[in-house]
Amino acid sequence: MQIITEPCQMQAIAEKLRLNRQLIGVVMTMGALHEGHLSLVKLARQSAGTVILTIFVNPSQFGLDEDLHQYPRPFEQDVALAKAAGVDYLFAPETESIYPKNHQTTLECGALGKRLEGERRPGHFNGVATIVTKLFHITKPHRAIFGEKDAQQLAIIRQIVTDLDLDITIVAAPIVREESGLAVSSRNIYLSNQERSAATILYQGICHAEKCIAGKMKNLPAIAAEIEQMIGSTPGCRPDYVVFVDEERFLPADTAEEEKEYRLLLAAWCGTVRLIDNSKFRA
Ligand code: PAF
């Protein structure tokens, strides 16, 4: 595995790979690699000849009150995990080479970037859109694999690809869960043992929704309200939002219509840690 830090060097390598008809798969991360990231690399490995993994803690997607400076950066451990997972190139640039002093241009997401996570974290998705687009230009992938755990981010990236006519196939990777049902996330390391077990209420909420939908309950906001109540009555936990959206437009959904797909999105505080989770349903 080769470690690259300069965007122009990564671009030159990607260009050469393309000229040699290599299919490039990219997995973008902010490091602190875990089972979830490794499942993305595995998917990339299955469908691409060359796998590029990017590690970059992107300052432009963090709010002023967020954890940019505390964000875990176990680089040596990440290198070992990436190597063992079969990554060919690890692109890990310094902040200054991605955002030099005179950097001015950013991407502005539309309405989708302003709802839900975007409403709670103003500017977050503009930062994500900007870095993902820059990394697309630097790594020149044919395929890019993103986790379904960040469902709204995935929807926004699909929108970017459509809106900017990018010739890249976006592959969605299923959420990886611990045995308890807790979705694997870099932020889980901030959870105490007690919070970690309380946090499984998000997955229990998803299971509750599954039962309701299988039982032909049609009122989606009513199901969401029941899940909010479950989270709120769990010691140490506080719901932020629980909402069903239609899978196509990501707009709040009211009545479950036969054969249509919906996604339940959950965000909750467990102690001081804010967690998100989601699941797709067909009514
Ligand atoms: O999902 C993440 O880890 C980040 O938002 C991403 C896509 C790597 C952009 O910084």
C-alpha cells in the first residue's frame, strides 16, 4: 500500500491508472477506521481493480461547537487496518494542501442539505459536498462507496453526482451493527459503558417500526412518536428527531402507501454523544 499526501501526486497516479484501464474504487473517511469503514473497503475490493482510501478530517463540515479538535486521529492504527484490508493507495493529505490559504470556492447544497441533519448542523452538508467533490477530482474514481449509516449524506452525494453530471457510480453499503444492534460509528468511542447499552434504544426503535409496518400500521408520524417516547423514557437518552421520509425525495412522509419505500431517520443524545441511525422500509 502506498501512502500519498499531495493532491497532485494522487491525481497523477489516478490518471495513470485510468490510462491503464484500471477500475478505480474510492472509499472516503475521516479516519479512526472501524468495521463499518472496512466493510466499505471490502465492497470496493469486490468491484474495483484499484482501491483508494482517503483519510481527511474535513474542518469545513464541523460546526464551531463540534468536535473537530477532539476528533480521533489514530493514524498508525488506520494505516495497519487499511493495509490489512487490501487498500492500494491511502490518500491522507494535510489540511493546507486541501484548503490552501486562498481557497474560496465551496459547494452549496440545495433544500436537502438544509433539513434534518442540515438544520441541526448548519453548513455541515456544504462542507461535505465540497470535500467529496474535491476528492472525486483528486482520486478520479469510477465507483465510490458510501455507508447507508449517513443516509442523508448519501442522498446528497447522489444529488451532487446527478446535478454536476459526474461519471461516477455511487454504491451504498449496508449499516454495520454491533451484536447489540448499535450502529458502528467513530463517535461510539465517546460512549461510557452505560451510555453504550442505553444507545441500543435506537435499534430497538427500528425493530418497533418494523413490527408496526409488518402489522400494516399506516400512520408513520404515530409510529415515529412512539419511538420518540421509547427513547425519551430511556435513562440518559433524549430524542432529537425521529421521522419517516420517503426514500425518493427525503421529505417527511405521512401515510404508508403499499409498495412505496420509506426511511426511518433517528437522531438522539445518549449522554453527551449525539448518535444517528436509520432503516429502510417497504410498506
Ligand atoms: O462520512 C464521512 O466520514 C465524511 O462525511 C466524508 C464523506 C469522508 C467527508 O468528509
